[in-house]
Amino acid sequence: MRGFYIGRFQPYHDGHHRMVEEIATEVDELVLGIGSAGDSHSPRNPFTAGERVMMVTKSVADLDVTTYVVPIEDLDRNSVWVSHVQSMSPAFDVAYSNNPLVIQLFSEAGVEVRQSPMFNRDVLEGAELRARMIRDADWRHLVPDPVVDVVEEIDGIERIQRVSDTDANGDDTDDPE
């Protein structure tokens, strides 16, 4: 049986990894969809699809399941999103998600959806990790070691700090002077 799990993975963290480990006990093969593949270089999406592919591929290399990492670009039409995902991915039998919209869309398309418990969600959440990266606070222990390696290789902390900076001067006018 082949499963499918999609995330933005901005960055791939231990919560994602725990979910992937759980899914790996139920399937023979796993497709990991890199969502919002076209988005990068912003505070919410600092990493490129290719960088996220590296993070995920290196992090799951030791799991005892065949994995395929597939970039999935956004499609702003929810009614055809599942068919878009299916066109970009190897065929799969079951989708895994805790996202209410994703669950609804797959269910409406007749795809079995399974949920998994969230792991330490107060800390293992992308926005919290990105905020820690911006502050250069303690984040490394919340991601698999290969993710740390990729972030360091691409100077990811410098990037997220730079794209999170503002050129605003603090007043309420749009006048540049």
C-alpha cells in the first residue's frame, strides 16, 4: 500500500518526522508532497522546493520504507486540488493529514484519509520554528540533524532573517521622506 502525506515543510521538523515514522509502519511506500512548491524567500516560506526536498529526503533516508519526495505547486482552486495533487504524484491508496481542508478535499474526492496524533504541537510548529530562526534562538534540537545541515549549507538563518526585515521607519505614512 502506498500512502501520501503533504506539508509545506518550512522547515521539515521533528513533528513531521514523527508523523512520517508513524505512517511508515502502515504503508509499503510513502509519497511525501512538498506543498506550496513555488513559494520561497519569504518569512512564511523561506526555503525553496529543492531545499525542502533535500531536507526531507535526507531525513527519511534511514526509514524502512520506500519514499518519493514530490514538489506540488499551489493551485488556488480547491475543487480541483486533489486531481492536481494526483497528477503530480505517484498513485497512492491513502492520504494522511490533520489539516481540516485537506481532509475534506480528499474525502470529497473519494480518497481514504487517516489522521495521526500531533506531536508537541506547541513547539513543533513551522511558525514557531521560523520565529526561533529569525531570533537565532534555540531551534536545532527541534529538527532532524539533516535539516540542520541543509539550513547551514544554504545560509538559511541569514536568509530568513533578511527576508523578515522591514524597511519601514516606524511611522504611519507612506512618504519615503
